[in-house]
Amino acid sequence: MKVLISESQYKVLLLEASRRKINIDLENLKSFAEEVIGKVQEDVGVQFRMLFTWGAAVGGIMGPLNGFIERGDFTVSTFEKALLLVATSAMLFNENKKVIKKLLELINELGLIKTFQKILSKGEELKSSFIEFIQSLNATIYTMTNIMSYTFLIPLLPTLWEIGHSGFDRDDIKDIVTRLLAFGLTSITGVTLKRIITKILERFK
């Protein structure tokens, strides 16, 4: 039996599916970052205080870089990939210099310097593109540190694009912001996040 739904009902279904996907994506990137950082921290014997402080924001960078490694012509073990991801993130998020030095020494010992340089270059490119995108929204985020707090949005942009094209209202924005804040995103205020999400959705509309 065929079930017919109206266009407005279809849009509601699309929006709800997209909102659920945001939760899944955030949980995945946060869990992935914690797992990778935890593994390297345990094996190398260093404390990544800064990376853990950034939380899901680090996952927003690690996720795309992990895809870059897996799709690229790299031959690395599971640990080596984790080490490269953590070292790159440590550089991009200004981790403690002593910690970075230790990571680079280990990368050099493993003969992975050239591989690391390629991944770091891609990470810097991703960081630069994201900063330019956020600045283009005129969302009044003044410092680099504040902008980097929002890198968790990078893997969510395709979903936000879908929401922007499906049609949205204030309640949808409020729901999205509530879902994001529920993940305990550090140094993120609800007001600023709402402003950014609104501007992103309007850009994608």
C-alpha cells in the first residue's frame, strides 16, 4: 500500500533525520578523538592536556585527516596513524611544546617525517579553509582560538547544508544548538553558537 505525504511533511522528515545525524556525527567524532588521543597518550607516556581540553573540536580536524590518510597512498600501522593524527592536531591546536617535541622525535625515529609533513600540510589547509569560512560569515569571532573552538562543525557542514536546503525556522536552529551544547563543547557560548549556526544555514539556504 502506498502512503502519500505532503511536501511539508516530507521536509519535516528530512529535518528530523538531519538533526539525528548531527547527534550521531558528534558522538562519533568525539569518541574517535578520545580513542586516538588516549591510545597515543598511553603508548607514548605523555599527557595531552590541551587536546583533551579542546574535546570534540579536535575530532573535527582528526576525522577528515583520518579519511585523507585512509584514501591516500600511505603505508602506516594503526599506531603510526594515531601518532600522526595526534601530532598534527597537537601542532594545529598549539599543544605544549615539550609534548610536540617528543612526538616529532618519535615520528623521526619511525621514519615518518615526510608522511607527517604531508598530513600536516593537509591539516593546515583544512584549518585555513575553515577559518576563512567562519570569518566570511561575519559572526564576530575575533580570535583564532575562538574560531578553532568551532572546528567540530567541519564534519557537520554537509548535514547543515541539507538542513539549509530543506527549509528551517527558529525552532530548528534552537534544536540544533541545544543538541550541540549537550555534548559539553568547551568554551562555546549558546549565543555565539546560535549566531554561527544561523549564519551557516542562511549561507546554505
